[in-house]
Amino acid sequence: MMTKLMETFQKLYGEGGEIRAYFAPGRVNLIGEHTDYNGGHVFPCALTLGTYGLVRERKDRVLRFYSVNFERLGVVETSLDDLTPYKEASWTNYPKGVMWAFEKRGYHMDHGLDMLIWGNIPNGSGLSSSASLEVLTGIILKDTYGFDQVSMVDIALIGQDSENNFNGCNCGIMDQFASAMGKKDHAIFLDTNTLKYEYAPVILEDAKIVITNSKVKHSLVDSAYNDRRQECEKALEELQQAVEIKTLGDLTEEEFEMHKSAIQDPVRQKRAKHAVYENQRTIRAVEALKNNDVELFGKLMNASHKSLREDYEVSCEEIDILVDLAQAMPGVLGSRITGGGFGGCTVSIVKNDTVDEFISSIGKAYQEKVGHEAEFYVVDIGDGARKLEL
């Protein structure tokens, strides 16, 4: 694969010079959804799926981008003097946004780049192809321009800043953090309020993580994602009149029930309830995994989906069909929507001897119910973003 990418790079941009290679993974969040911008905990892991980049430095200030995934767009050319978002710039707004965020912090780039990108994360699947591309760009810039003082946590924060303020999606830190900081065979138990984190081994013994792609694409920028965040911010303001907290993640379920009447709108009350209860579920789920109680972990995943469907209302018909089919199937310990919502993927914990049946029977039933097929990935947990040897 890398040989083919190298051939494509040289065909597009010419031979010669030092070409370097990098990789940043996508992520799946096992539990803790829509808590990352509410000061709560999340529990994502990096995947072995992700985004690859080949890069060569230029002597001028020109930037040239090419994506194998969007080859119909051809080479998109701009410059370091024009780091502004344009709709016509399509996917290149993501690397440009990271460059803009570096410049904003005083990290100046004095020459341009030729960049080729290829990713094997399904676009719009909710497995964080955009965060993967942002983190990839971050490690490329750190390595190319000698920004040695920039840490991997800084790269995650820069990626989030670029997505929030350059590309207009008000996401939390989870996706970029998981891509930058992932560790093989471990998930990251991250307190998004303090950025304190620990690696927790994901030992499922006789089970696998199976991701099911509904093939319903979503774009969080154009969806109700930002609305949910605003609803939670307003609910927090109302709660702060009644109880001394900084984030919704500061509350236990009992404290929330005691003070929830301060939230005047019933919809906002549901949104806040999800943020509080999901945070506590995530804390309990990590404890369950540490105790090798995979069954409890699965039950908490199921409860997470119910809350995301009913209280946060970020699921959709196709996703609910996949989850209902999975939860009803013997050998499935837990199943839920993962990612921002409004389509995308489910994540399920499936017993090893059930995986083949899971894929065939759910695939068939889903196609009959919705009229198109789903895609299944039995995934491994991989390391975070890194430079590759060519």
C-alpha cells in the first residue's frame, strides 16, 4: 500500500527530495458520548484504521494537497498566505485549519508542502476521520518545522481548536485526544475537564469489538450537534443558579435529580440528564472493566444507547434498528451508537463464537429493513499518531 502511495505522490508532484510518511488513527468511543464538552469522562480507543500522509517540503510558500479518497478533486493548491476556510476547498480545510491554529499560537511556517493523503476510515461514519486528519497534520507540522516543544496533547488541543474555530464544528476534545494519545490494546479513561487520563487495558478474553457502519452519512457541522451543545450550556447556566458547579460532569445522578427543576425547559432537562448520567455510567464502566466484569460493561453500553436515543435524541431509525438487532442476539454483551450521532456507526461487544453469526444475520436483517447493506469491522485497538519508516 505504501509503495502505491509513493508512486502516486511522485506521479503527481515529481520525483526527488525527501518524502516522509505519517499515520494518525481513527477512534471508537466505547462509552461516554457527548460528555466531552460537558466536563465529563470519556473512554475511547484508537483504531488500526486511520489516515496516512506522505509529505515533501517545498522552497516556496505554496501548499498542494491531494487525497486518494477524493481523487476527482485533483490537486488542490493554496498557500501559507491564504489560510482561510472556503467551501470549495472541501477536505483541505482540515489541514489548513491546523496550520492556521499553529500560526495563531506563534508557530510560523516559512515554506510550503506537497501532501498526499489516504484514509481507510469510512467517510461520515462517526469514527473520526476529520480528527484523524487534524492530528496527522499536527504531527507533520511538528516534525517538518521542528516544533519540538509541541506535545501530543498540544496537537490534540490544536486539532480541536481548528475544528471549532476554523471548520465550525463545536466538538469536544475526545476525538483528537484519542487519535494523538492512543495506546495498543488500551482505551483512554479521560477526564475532559482536567485532561487527566489513564490507560485501561481492554481485555475482553473471549469477545471482540465489532463496529457496524449504518452507511447513513452525517455531517456534524450541518447537524443538530451544535444545538445539543448550546442546550447543555444553557442548562448548566440554569443549574448554576441552584448549585455550585463548573460543568455538568461535576454532578452525581442524585445531585442532578435534587436540582433539575432549576432547568426551566423540559428538553434542556433531558439533555442535561444524559450528560450527567452518561458521565457516571462511564466511570462505572471503566471500574467494571478493571474488575473483568465485561457483562456489566455491556449492560452500561446498552443503557448509554437508550439515553442517547431518548434523552439526547442523537440516534436515528437505522442506528436503532442495528442496536435493537444486536441487543436481542445471544452472545452480544452490549451495543450502542458511537460518535456524534445522526447516523454513523454502532459499537458492540460480541462473543468470539458469535461474531460470524452476528455479521451475517444482522447484515441480512438490516438490508431487509432499510434497503441497503451495513458494513462490519472487527477491530483491533492500535497506537496513536506517529511517523512511519519508509
